[in-house]
Amino acid sequence: MTRILAFSDVHHARNRAEALVAASAGADLVIGAGDFCNMRKALPDALALFAGVKAPFVLIPGNAESAEELDEAAPPQWRVLHGSAAEHEGLALFGLGYGVPVTPFGEWSCDLSEPQAAAMLARCKAADILITHSPPKGVADVTSSGASVGSTAIRAAIERIQPRLALCGHIHDSWGQEGMIGATRVVNLGPTPNWFEL
């Protein structure tokens, strides 16, 4: 049984990061589902807040940092996924970062169109854990105005792959919400410790 600590959307908040680092002492695997900094600024400083994480650490980029920026700023022992897979003690993981569909936030935001996301997700044939920054359409994807803004491509990938867990963030108003797509438990994580055992 692997004890997994997962979170999203810390946005360079020191108190959030400190609580997560303290919690990580009890984790076999730590997953960060994007948005470590704000608007592409001070990413190395934001990641430095997680220097105390000793467990294996898998990260995906949010829309607040690019995959290249995350790759460059992350220590070599951390694993950055974006349209790519990893394995941890027999668990298959696949990660896709960025905002999907394209956000209204402007040039700083790292986004993918639905077709771009679908093409990258097509690389994933099977996974125990699918990690995306954006939620799937219809689950944990509702803004404060009541709009459902999740991704149809991510939902289709979950329906096809049926991972045991689909972890996401991005929509702050839906932090802590979850639902099922087929046999898959979908959880919008947020910046507090979320625990899973697989």
C-alpha cells in the first residue's frame, strides 16, 4: 500500500507549503498538481519552499508556470510530468499540466486547447493515477458564478483509461470537491494535505 500526499494551487503561499512539507514526512509519494507560483513569477523561490520534502515528488505544471520553467527550477530528484508517464512502486502515473480549455487570463497563462490536450492524453494507454491541473468537465469544475469550466478532453481520457484516481486542481471554487467518472474517483485537491492509499 502506497501512502500518497497530493495537493494543488499553493501559489507561493509559505504557510500552505510549510504545512504540506510537514505532512510529507508520513508520505511514500508526494504529488503536486500545478500552480506553485503566481503568473510565471518567482518559481524557483516558490519551489524552494518544498525543499524539505524527502519522499519521491511528482509535479505537473499548472497554468501559472510552464513545463520548461518547472523542469529548470525543480531539483533533479523530482519528477516533472507533462504529457508523460512515470512509475512508482508498481503504480503507473500520467500527468498533463496547464489550463484546459484555454483560460481567459491572458498571455502569462500556460494553456492548452481541447484538441492539444486530447493529443497529449492519447499517449496514455493505462494509468493508476491521472494527474491533471484542470478538472474534467462536469466534476469539481464549477466556478463561483456557477459555470462548469472543466475539460472535455480530460473527461474523455478518464472515461477511456479509467484510472483508480484522477487528481486535479485549478478551479479554486471547487477545491475539496470530488465525484466519480465510471470507476474513477476524481478529486479537486487544493492547497491542503489530501491523503490517498493505493
